[in-house]
Amino acid sequence: MSVKVDNLEKNMAKLTVEVSAGELDNAIEIAYKKNKNKFSIPGFRKGKVPMATIEKMYGAGVFYEDAVNTLLDYSYPDAVRESGLEVVSRPEIEVVELEKGKPFVYTALVAVKPPVELGQYKGVSVPKADVSVTAKDVDAELVRVQEQNARMVSMDDPEYAVKNGDIVTIDFDGSVDGVPFDGGKGESYPLTIGSHSFIDTFEEQLIGHKTGDHVDVNVTFPTPYASKELEGKAALFKVVIHEIKQKQLPELDDEFASEVSEFETLKEYKASVKNELKLRKEKLAAQENENNVMKAVVANAKIEIPEAMIRTNVENMIYDYERSMSQQGLKLEQYLSYIGQTAEEFKKSLEPQAEESIKAQLVVEAIVKAENITASDEAVEAKINEMAEQYKMEAAKIREILGEQQLNALKADICAHEAVDLCVAEAVLTDAKKSRKAKDGEAEDAEVKVEKIEK
């Protein structure tokens, strides 16, 4: 096998690969043996038809496709290794010469890893994420806990009418132009008014009605909709209200505090909630600060990303989407139908995210190289021990399972995290915040200060 490399513009390259005639003939022979049982020719038993007879009847190229796939499977990876290129896209293969008894020649158009010109990555200045906790934040958390501990009380008063927030138990029977449709019927269905779990104004039309009422609910299906047959159609639902329940929240008092926490008074519980929110915000802020720092670092760098590299990354993202959805019993086509996008539109929408992801990865790799960052034995061992604890396995077994290739990927991941930590540790945060008085919310003058990010 021989390989010729032509470097093209915009970080693209063309590999011209020549595979010997003997290897092509051998691949055709393999394709014949694989497929000979598929041919039925008078005068021959199935699977016993000579290759020459099949080629005479069906053409000399009858086995070429399988033969080419066999040759590409092993010759292309070897060609990439021989070329010395860092290929970052799937190849665009074009057959140049394919004839029995002659060398097989093809070209592979590929994107190569683009060079990165780092800009400033130490001391970048970004706004500091806010970690302040207001009285409104605490109140919202208390309401959330109230909701969790709410009681559902059946409203036995026959004069009680449905209000927003109530839970009604209903039967419903839907039709379009008088014809029932799949999924349009339900019995003893619990529906929270105001949840917007039903289409259009379905829930609002039940407000004001009472237990035992029969209600005609008129709605229009949205566009797009999961069911193409119902998109934009007007529907009538015959609804019967069987029961109305009202959500009753517990009083915010000392008794409530003692029931939902380890504290005896509401004052102590509020202080605990504020502290917990503070810790939560600090954790989120640390991640936000890191994201903002790395966005600035990436923005300072110069990289020309080849389109083929972006396309390959998009294809990988779509594969991940499909795998994730299949685990939930869904297909990507169903999701695209629901959001009203074609496959091409969906791919196009992923391109900016794919490009940013590539840039971030390449910049981090460049920083690792510029700073000569390596993964220490201690860091690798710590990561393996962490994985061992996570999967309840021996560390030696984890190392054995990883193998050389995955172990190198683990080391690269450690180096990448160290490069990010370096950028974050050296970054400068600009903090502009307004402190408010706890009771009356009166704002003081904004205080602006600059500080290093604490690791």
C-alpha cells in the first residue's frame, strides 16, 4: 500500500491511497465466498456457482462493493497512520480506479486538526457570579417546602367551584368533527388546573364549574403537534367533573419548622435555609465563573475550524441524542416531529454548539501543551481509585479494563482539568454588587472591586 498526502486550504487534506492488485483480488474472493449462497443459477447447486459464472451473468463488478468495504476497513486506518496527520473528521471517499487485476486507488478527503494561536489565557477578566441570597430567595424556598408538605382536601361543598390550582378528577371524551381520535378519551383522570398539561384553554374552561357538572370544552390543537393528523384541528371534549380537591399549605410557624427540619423554631429554620441556599449558590457560581473564564479564553484564541470537523461533531451529537432517546423508548424522528424540525434543520441548529465545543477542546489542549502539563502518577491513581469506588471494583481491575488507549484518554482528561484550573486560578473577577437591607430592600451604592478567583 502506498499513500500520497496533498495538504489543502482551510485545514483539509487529501490522501491518495493505492492498494495492490493482489489485495484487491483477495478482497473480491472474500466477497464471493460471503455472497455465493445468494445466487441461484440453473445447472448449479446453491452456493456452488463458480465466481466466473456469476461475474459473467451479473457483471464483473458484482462483488466490488463488498470488496471495497473490506479494503477500506483496514487500508484507511493504516493510511492515516502512515500519513502522520491528525485526522478529525470522517473521510469523504472517492474511488479513482477499481478493476480486477489492477491496483485499487481511492482518495480520502479529510479535515486535519487545526493549529491554535492562543491569546491571553492567564489573568482574563470576567464578571463574578452573584452568590448573594435575598429574603425573596428564602421565601421562595419556604414556599417550595410548603408545597411539598401540602395536603389535598376534597371539597365536599356542592357549591364549591373549581379554582386555579385545584386538582379535579374528570372523565373526558374528545372528538374532531364528531369523530373520536386516539388518546382523546380518559376516565378518572387527575388534572391540576393551571398546570397547562392539557392543550390550549382546556383547563381554564373548567374554572367556575362544580362537582357533577358536564362541560363542553372547545380547544384547538397546536401546530406543530406530536400527531400530524391533529395539528391545527378544532376539537370538542365532553368532560364530567367527579371530584374537586384543594391544595392546603401548612402554616409557616414553629410547628411547621419542627416537622420539616431538625430545628424547633421558624427563625432557626429560616437561618438554616439561607445558609443552605448560600452553599448551593456558591457551588453554582463556581461553575459559572469557570464557564465564563473559559469562554473568554476561547474568544481570545484564533482557530480556523474546518467545516468537515464540525459536521463530524454534529453527527456524533445526533448519535448521542438517538442513543439517549432510545433508552426512553423514543425515536429521534418522533422528537423532531414534536418540535417541528426536519433532520437537516436539526443538524443546522447543532452546528454553533458543535463549533464552540471543538474550539474549547482545542484551546484547552493547546494550553496543556504550552504549560507542559502532565498527569502525575498520583493524579492517575486517585482517578482510578475514584472509579473503583464508584463501580464497587478493585482498582487493579479498573486499570486492567481501561487498557492503554483508555488510560491515555484518562490522563488527557486529567491534564485538561488542570489546564482549566490554571486559567480559573489566574483569572480576575470584577464584582459589582448592590447590598440590600434585609427588611425594607433599600439599595446602597454599588461597590466595585477586583479580586482573584479563589480555588
